[in-house]
Amino acid sequence: MLWTLDDAYRGPGHLIRRLQQIAVAIFMDEFRNIDITPVQYMALVAVRDRPGLEQQAIADLIAIDRSSAGRVFQFLEERGYVERITPKKNRRTKQAFATAAGAKLANSGARLIRRAEERILKVLNQQEQKQFMQLLVKLVDINNTLSRAPLRIGMPRKVQRISATPPGTELAAPEPRARLKGREL
């Protein structure tokens, strides 16, 4: 059976992509006076919350690939939001720390993020919002390993629960990430 444009308009892939575009537009509107993208802001928050982690560990925490992480950290460092320090014991890695300006931005952005989240969900009533978020979390958790940059926040042989999945539901350990080129952020 032929798949049509009308089918696409009702399909989950297209609708999820459109919702992501809308979410980014709302983020950019809320952060209109700040030169930062959603991924860059999330990386900054991760660095603030986990000071001293290596760049790839931060990338795993926010589900971005290595090349994207490099561009994100370069941007954050150039803007003075993050400082990367090479430890004396391991010259092959760099630890990331939020600067005072980076911590201030991460902290002040919390209000803007909450407002953006409210704007995204405001067309749904409270029950629909709860149900939508539960289903969204379920879809993302179950399909995490299919991503080119799966979210990796668990411990080595056991994946930590990343959301409110039903009790007793176990998440599979992520498979090794594929080596694909990152897209622009």
C-alpha cells in the first residue's frame, strides 16, 4: 500500500519531528536574549551539576555524539561558560567545569526552561499532560538503544532507571554507539 503525504502528517515520526521543531522554537523564544541552543544549555547544566567530568561523559549524560559534543564544548568555552582542564594524572582527557558566568546562566535559565515546558504542554489539560509525559518517557526509554547517541547515565553492567517507567520494567543495557558523523546543533 502506498504511503502518502497525508499518512506522513498523521505518522509518529513526522509528528515527533514537528513537535521537536516547535519545542526548539519555544526555547529560542524564551532564551531570545541569550545566544545558546537547547543542547548547549543542557550541556552547561550537566557540567554545572557534574563538575569535573570528561567531555564524553557529559555527552553520554545528555545523549549527544562525540563530534556534536566537541562543537558544543567549543561554543561554551569560547563564550566563557565552561573551562576545560587537563588533569596532571591523565593528559589525554579534559575535565569540564562551569565558570561563574556559566553557573549564573545555568541557574537563571531554569525559570525560562520551566516557562518553555509550560508553553509546550499548555494545550493539554493536567491529566493529558501527565499521560503524554508518561508515554513520551516510555517511548524514549524503551527505544534508547536505537539512537545514534543513546542516553548513558547508568552504571557499567546495570542501567539506572532514567524515568518513571512502570515498576519491574527493566531497561536493556545500551549497545555500543555507532560511529556516525554528528549533525549541526
